[in-house]
Amino acid sequence: MSASAVSSTSAYSVTLNKKTKDTRVGILFKKYHEGVKVADISKGGIALHSSLRVGDKILSIDGKEVTDMTAKQAASLLRSTLGQVEIVAESTNSSINKVGHSAESTPLLISTSTMNSDSTSTTTTTSAFEKKSWTWKDSFQDHCRVLVHLPLIFAAPLFLSPKDLETIHLSINSVNDCQFCGNLHGELGRMAGLENEALTSDEENLAHDVFADFGYTFAKNNGFGTEVRTKYDEIVAAHGGFAGLSAEGIGYFMLWASLTGNTIKSFLEGTLRGSTKPGSNVIFEIFFVLYYGPLVIISVLLSVILKIFPSGMPTFFHVVFSLFLATVSSFWIVPYGILSILMLPCITGTRSIMIAPAGGYLP
């Protein structure tokens, strides 16, 4: 690191304590002409309470200059560090559109790692409460949405490549931060070729950035609004209508999966410790955990089993496994979805399944 860069009046250093390589940092990088910048700092990461700010330029990580690196190279460097890691940054006093990023922004950045295992109980409870999870009303409304999208969920592996599928999954989870989903789809992403430098060439980035944009924007907006529709239209323009509809189905599938995991984590790390998340209630959480607990256990077991598989598995394997996941999940989605449809006339919640849907599947 050059002395002039460090001595700049706008430069500062931050030291993060990565006690393990899997410690969640929670920084999203994006490459600009002037270098790598902070595009987002997510909740639950150790960088959240540091002096790093969105828009600041990263000068070095662990003593290594990153100005000429890509976002993925900087992310890989940060992920490989351990212990006291110094990040030198430069305050630019500029903002970055945190939604309008691409695959070069690396939405997969450290989002597949688990939370810091050394967190105190208070910190763990706070982190669980900060994550998006369901109230009983919204769980009914969202289950209606995922139920009607089941045909698209089953069709998606036939119209999207494994990389495209896992890019959407992991981009959504970079926002919703479900530990169970991160572990499972982190392994599937690795097997599809998304780990580390998988998307290094400009050609590959251009091929996948619309799916990363869609997933990230979908999660930020819970599948609603004009921004999501814009990203959906970009997929249709680049890859066709079936790809757009498939991405829409996978978006709702991952929204369901991540909120399911976070709701269970909220119970385990909050209610069981005597502190129920505001807006939720104990009866709903107990019912939810009893109903979805077996599925989460299956997810955890699959995550462990997938570790033995190598990277670069053939497309056929991913298609079969995706259909297997959809089939297993439907055993829980369908009954809950039918109950949700019956309950809808009694619910006046915060969302409606028919308001500004993501794409062309719902009217």
C-alpha cells in the first residue's frame, strides 16, 4: 500500500476480526472505473458497525492493494483472510445505488458463509430479529404466491442453466441472509461453478448479470414493484420469455425458503430465549417450527451431503436435484398454500398477491 494513499486526508483504516474464514463480513463490492467500492453493508455481518460506508473506495485489504482488482478478486481476498484484517478505504462522499448492481458486484460475496459463531447471545438475538421473517398474516399471503408459482418452479431447471438458477438463489439470499439457504445453495453454487473466480470474464459477467440484478432487486422489494418488473423485462429481452417466467418462479421459491429459515431462526434465537420478535407471536412461531422443522432438518442434511460432491457437476445432476428440491418442498408448500387461500378472506395484511407482481405470470 503506497504511503501517499494512506496519508490522504480522506483515507482511513478499519480492522475487522475474522475469527474464522466463515465469519460473515457482510460487505458487497462493486467495480467502478476508479476502483472497487462498497456497494452495500448487510445486517448480521461484522462490518455493519465499522466506519465503512456505502460509496467508499477500497484501497487495500490485509496490506494488498485492490484498486486494480475486480470486485470478485477483492471479495475472494477478503474471504480468504483470517484474524485481524485491516481494510484501508477512502471516503468519497458519494452514494451508490445499492439495488442497481450486477454480477460484477458479486452478490454472492461472503453471503454463503455462516454467522459468527463467537457472537454473544444478545448479538445473536438482535441479528435474528433484524432479518426478514414472517408474521402469520404475511406467511399466508406469501404462501399463496409461491403456491401459484409451483409450475414455474418445476419448469425453471429446464429453461435456466445451473449457474443462472444459483445466481438468483444466492443473490436473493445475499439480502435475506438465511443461514440454511446459504449453506445449501452455497454448495449448489459451488458445484455449478459460481465459487470464487467462476464469473471472471466479461462475457460470463454479461451472461449472468441480469439474473444477479433480478435476484437482488427481487429480495429488496419482496417481489413487488416497478424495479422488479424492470429487471424481469431485462431477462426477457436477453434470454426470452420462458427464462423470465422461470426466474420469477425461482424468485418466489427462494423468497419462501429464506423467510421460512429466518422465521425458524427467530424462534430458536429469540422466543426460546424469552424474547419474541416484535410483530410476531409465540403461537404462530411454535406452529410454524413444528410444521417446517422437518424440512429444515432435511435441508441441513443435504447441505452436509453435497460437500462431498466436486465442483463442475453436469447439468443433468443440477436439473434432477432442482426437481427433487421442488418436489420435496411442495409437500409442505401445497397444504400450507391451500390453508392460506382459505384464510385470505379473513386477512387484511400488508401485502396482496395480486399487486404489482414480478413478471407476466400473474395478471
